[in-house]
Amino acid sequence: DKTIEGQSITPVLNNLIRNDSIYFSNYYEQVGWGNTSDAEFISHNSFYPSTKTFSYKAFEENDFFTLPSMLKDIGYTTIAFHGNEGTFWNREAIYPAQGIDTFISLEKLKEDEMVGIGLSDGSLFRQSIEILKGLNQPFYSFFVTLTSHHPFIMQDRHKALKIGDEYQDTILGDYLQTIHYFDKELGNFIKKLKQENLYDNSIIIIYGDHEGLDMRDEETNELLSSFLDKPYKEDEMFKVPFIVHIPGSGIKKELLTAGGQIDFFPTIANLMGLRLEANRIMGKDLLNTKQGFVAKQVHLIQGSFIDNDKIFIMSKDGIFENSRAWNLHTGEPISLEECQEGYERALAEINLSEYTMQNNLINIVKEKGLEYILELYQ
């Protein structure tokens, strides 16, 4: 809903969240070293990413239990689209084990409009339509778009926003141009889905993979603090979109519960009517919980977390008493004593997940649950 120079930055997304959608407005990234690929991993698996390297490499030989594999089991065709090379972040090697049958990477597409680090979002969406039309239904199609990825460089012909002098030729100005471009191309994609009779029987899910602009960069922080008219801190930087659009549903719901990418799988499974026992994955169904909790790792010191009311940032020196915490609603500092339980929970969850993944125990988790793995770990 932000504007610049009187122009809406994301008119298509703004319209989506007001019509037939569930909007999760306090949703946070939880990625590790793999960034975008880790966002995929945690969203599809509901386990934390590797603490040592990117998950698609660390767990390449593992067995998995994922959202795509559950959908396959009930007859779905599964496909992924990505406007970069198939080997990027080892996707080509690991996607079959993630339950994705077909991978349409850059090598299988026309390189007719390269922008930034890969194929433009507009070209990716346009080329995907003919492929989607030929798929056996029902299908699960997963898109990794690239144009709004750092370094946010686009040709002038794609820049539709008028950016005032304050933000012209800055990283923030460039970022907003790419987001506006993505928003426009998403709208074009939805129009094409309608034309091809693929829209009414679809659920369209949009999520953000990781931070866009780094608050630790002084210039970036100053720009964002000015634009947002409040300090640009970790709670803003780590927040990403999560929108579930269900055509014809009549739903208009904003869900305020704090959630993270680990909650994607169980939340979507619930919406799809899939039976998923809670103790088989690490995340929670955000539609059926009020107590939000988001553990952070890698890009913050382990033990950091966010819940419905507060954020706790573990000190870089590893000393709990030197940490920071503040109220998300007021911005005021809070006592670290209030964060002890959440700190211990965050550590416990990440350690249990890492133990499970490092020892390839997912098949045992499917059979006996996480409580059994916890007994092994202890």
C-alpha cells in the first residue's frame, strides 16, 4: 500500500490482498547460507536450513517428505520454473528428491529478455503459460522470479515509476522499480491465466524468499528509515510477503499471527485438505494457531527469535545479557528476562532440526514422530 510521488508501488498485490485472499502480514524469512534456495527448502520441507552450507548441497543425499511430494501422492503433476541455470544452487540435482518432477530452467527457455541475474519475470511468466496449458491437471507449479533480486538493475524501458530526487539513482529507488515491475508482470500473468481458463480452478500463492535491502548498510538504512518514516531495523528487514489468493472464495482475511517460512508447508497442507500430523514437521499451521514464533539462524546469532509481540536479537559475542529486544508494537526496549524461554526454544528447535537432517532421519520422523528423534538426540 505504499506510494511514491503519488504512484502505487504494488497495485496488483494491493488488489489481491483485498479480494479472495488470506494475507499473512507478520511473516518472516528464516533462510541460511542458501538464501533463495533455502527459502524453497524450508517452505517445502518445514525443517530449518543447514547451519553449515546451503541446504540443497548439505542434504543432497537425504530422503525427504515435502509439500510437493504430498501433492504428488494425491495425483498432482509437479513442476518448477526458474530463469537461471539448472545447476544454480544445485536445484537440478535435488529437485526430484523434493518431489518436483519437471524443472524448466533457463536452458529450456528462450533467452529473449535477460534482466539482472536472469530471465525477466515477464518472459518467465509468458513462456510458462504454454507449458502450464499442456500439463495434466491438477498441477503444482512453482516459480522462482528474479527481476526484483539484488542488484536491482533493469533497463530504463522497464522502469515505470517516477522516482523523485530524494531516491533517484539510489538502491532504494532501483529496488522500488523492480518491485513495481514484478507487480505489473504478476498482473499480466493473472490476466493470461484467466484467458486460458487456468485461473478459476487455481490457488495462487506469493511468498518472499529473503530480505531485499540490508539495514546493516548505512546508506540503505538511512534511505529506508526516511521512506518508512521510522527506524529500519531487523523486524522490518526480515519481514516478507505471504499471500494466498483463492479465486471465488469471498475470503478477505489478514492474519496477524507471527509466522515464518517453516510454517508454509503445514499452512498450505491444511488449505489443500492434506492430512499432516503436527509432530512430523517443525512448523505450524498458521490458520490454527494464535501463538506465533519464528526462530532465526545464520544471518543472526542462533537463539534470536520473533513472536507476536517482540523480537530478540542474540548478541554477537554469545552473551545473553548483551542481547537486544524490543516490543514490535511500540518499538520500546523490553527486559531480556522476558526472552529467556523463547531463546531456549529457538536453540532447541534449530538443534533438533539440524540433528534430524544431518543424520537423514526423515523416514523415521514420518513413522514415529519428532518426539522419538528428540529422545535419540538427548
